[in-house]
Amino acid sequence: MKFIAEIDVMPLKEILDPQGKAVKLGLSNLGITGVQDVRIGKHIVLELEAQNQSEAESKADGACKKLLANVIMEGYKCTVKSI
């Protein structure tokens, strides 16, 4: 079966996000006010083959832990759907 895994990787709240701070400053410089905070992350979409939902979730989770997210500095959320 084919599955789509949608993964969002974000820096942990305790970790400084210099890219987010730069975007917040840029928004302010453009006159866009009221922005309290900006955090920049990644959105990743995997199309994968697996025997069932559980196997697909396991493959996606393994990819996150081993490659897609630095689990020391980033958290991730993974949603898997069959297609």
C-alpha cells in the first residue's frame, strides 16, 4: 500500500531561533506590527510503501529520528495517511 507522511519539524521552544528572530525584525521593518514571535521550521512530505498503517508510521518515525530532525534541538509531528 502507498502512504503519505506529512512531517513538521520545529525548533524546541527552549532553543533560540535566529532565523525566526530575523523574520520578526524584517516584518517590523516592513511596518507589519503585532507579531509576538516567529519560529521557522520545516514541512516534509514522504510518499512511501508499507504493508499497513503501523509499518508506515514506524518507517516515517524512524526517518525523523535518524535523519529529518535533530531530536536534541528539534521536535517533530508526523501524520501518516494511506493514498
